[in-house]
Amino acid sequence: MSRTAVPLLAVTGLGATPFEVGVLVAAQTVAFVIIGLPAGAIVDRLRKRRMMIAMDLLRLGLGVTMLGLWWTGLLGTGLLIAVVAATGCASVFFDVAAMAYLSQLVRPGG
């Protein structure tokens, strides 16, 4: 939903240009390319379930922050891109931890 709602918010609520919307969409997914491998190494050394909970809470906090900034009229395109990029980083850590946690729960042949 955020892949559609955030660019729509940028265009309708902030009057973002096509270039800014392109940067915004790129910011949503660039974290997977940049920190994907380091995230795997970090998650391997930590408790996966706690990491998943922490990243979900971080994404919730970032979403509430974005809503609060919009509500107060302080949300600009630059801040929106920063929040979306941070949410993307949290999503990378969550997804990596979820894949690793699933392999701990489901044993081969079992």
C-alpha cells in the first residue's frame, strides 16, 4: 500500500514534481540494494524475533512521524524522502530477520 500511497501523497499533498516522485520511489527500494548484505550479517548475530519486533515498531514510529509532520504542515518532499528511506532500511532488516527466523522454526523433514 505504501508504494502507491506515499507517491500519491507527494503529488496531491505536497505538489511533488515527477523527478521528486522518482527519487521518492527509488528511496523506497534502494535500501535493499545498499544494505542487504550487511543486514544479513548483522541479523545473523542478533535475536531474530526481537529484531523483527523492533523493526516493526520503528516502521510504525516512522509512519506516525510522517503523519504528524503532514498534519502540522511541516512535511516537505525532502523529509518525506528521508522517512521513506529510513522505513526501507527497517524493512530490509525485518525481511532478512523473518527469512532467518522461519528457517529456525521449520526444520528439514519435520
